[in-house]
Amino acid sequence: MRRLQVKERVLVAEAQFDAQSVTDAVTDGIAKIENASTSEELKSIKSEVISALTLASKGIGALPVDQKKDAGKLMSKLRADFGRAFGAKEAQVKADEEAKALAAETVDMTLPVERKPLGARHPISKVIEDVEDFFTSMGWQISAGPEVETEWYNFDALNFGPDHPARQMQDTFYVKGNQAKDAAGFVGSNMVVRTQTSSDQVRALLTRGVPLYIASPGRVFRTDELDATHTPVFHQCEALAVDKHLTMADLKGVLDKLAVAMFGPEAKTRLRPSYFPFTEPSAELDLWFPDKKGGAGWLEWGGCGMVNPNVLKSAGIDPDVYTGFAFGVGIERTLLLRHDINDMHDLVEGDVRFSEQFVMGE
């Protein structure tokens, strides 16, 4: 009991209002503020002064009534004096700290740097993206199929007869497998690396049905020797539209729009009668090229035509109800014409300096 009484007397003593003591505490705090240089120092000083002000405020309640008013005025003045001093110093310290942080993070842009070159995307990838953007803007779908195909998808379903020259080994890469003579007497498996992305169009007809509007950009393979204008591995984009009432006029309209998208507003196309097994009637697609050697003129860009009824039948589609058109253009040829590149070797040799020329066009 005696200890409790002693503790109570101590608490009562601590809660007594001492005007001189609290004034000294605030004055001392303001002096310390002037010498503070960091936010942490200011927080510590503020904590000490607030504790003194809080303790003094608790003691006001024990004062006689006639003294409480003067004590309250004193406390208000002390809080205001300390607040003004603390606020001004806090703003100054924060500004100094921010300036130091910025100075520490400043990069001297004139200093030489060593960094590895980032390289550049190959321009063929950029052209493929441009072609895909064109077709998706018209609401068409982009389709991708396997590069190793069965002969049925690559030839038979596209109306290539068993004795068609394209099926010979000197034109097509056959995949090694069960060796047997086919109907034309050629030895090979029934698997090839695709010679055109048209094989994916047959897959789309079988799996997606009609109406169908797809573009199939991708890599294809033919047994060509690498020279300035040919390569055994190249890229093309085949497009197929199958719907009711499609005509050659629809085909020509899409081709004209594609030419403008690839080569600018002055581009134009023309069609020359030709033959392809998978289209009937068929045409060669020519592009007007102002920079042609010897003067402006027409250059072959691809092939096109109305889908052969036999191709529709192979996919189970009634050619009396549906018609379609298809065309294909070479990605490398498009790139060569767009950027006046004269040698196919530049596209395949892997020299990063070649790709770096096209970075600004990304």
C-alpha cells in the first residue's frame, strides 16, 4: 500500500504545470531545430518537445481557475512558436535532402559509355507483320500450319496430279521415310517440307468451314540454288477467301489494297492470264514498279485466281454454292522491291549491319 501511495504522489507531481519548465523545453527545442540537418534529427526533437507540451497541458487542470486562462494562452503561444520554427526548418531540410538525392542520381550524358549493341529485328519479320496487319484490318484471320506436310495436303488436295512436275524430287524436298514409288514412278515418302503455305488453306477449309477469309504467311522450301534472286528457303503469304458470290472483281480489289499497303498510294496491279492447278481461271499478279531497270514498268509479284472447284470438293464444299479466290505473294520479293535490295544473299547471310538499316522503320 505504501508503494502505491508513493507512485500516486510521483504521478501527481509530474502532472503539475510548470510554466518556466515548459517554456525552457520549447526554447531549447527551437535552438536544436536550428542546428538540425536531417529529417531524423527533426523527428527526435519534435518528439521531445511534444512530450513536454503534453505533460504541461495535463497539469493545467490542477491549477486554480484564475490561472488556467494565462496557462492556456502560454501553451498556445509555445505551440505556435515551435510549429513555425519546425515547419520552416522541415521544409529546408527536405529540400536539401531532395537536392542531394538528385545530385547523387545525376548521370553525366557527356561521359563515354560501353554497352553491347542491341542488334535489330530482321526486315523479313517486319514485312510479315505489315502483311498480317493489313489482313487483320479487313477482318481476316491469320492462319499458320506445319512446315512438314503430307503430299495430300501439299499436292493432291490442291489439284496437283500425280505426274505434275512440282512433285519431282528436283523441285521438292521429300522427308525420309518409308520409301515407295508413287503413281508417277518417283521414289520418296509421302511427307514433304511444304512448297507453299496453300496446304494450310486446305486444313482451314476442313476445320473452320465456310465462309472463310484467311491469310497464311510462313516459311516454304523448294530445291532452288541460292543466287541473287533465289533461295531454297523463303517466305510467302497465301490468302484464301471462300464465300457465296465471290468474283474476280473481289480478288482484284483486295490485291489493289494490298499493293497500296505495301508500296504506297501510287502502287497499282494488273492480272495476266496464266495457269495454276489450284485456281481456275488463274492469273499472274504484276506490280507497277517505277524504279525498274531500264525505266518504270510491270514486275511479277505473285499468282492468283478463283479457287478450282476440285479444291473445294476435296474439302467437302459444294462449288455450286460457294466460290472463292486465292493469291500468293513472296515476302522476300516484296522486301526487295520496297527497299531496292538487289541480292538475296543479303537476306540470309546474317550480317547484323544489314538489319540495322531498318531499325528506324520499327
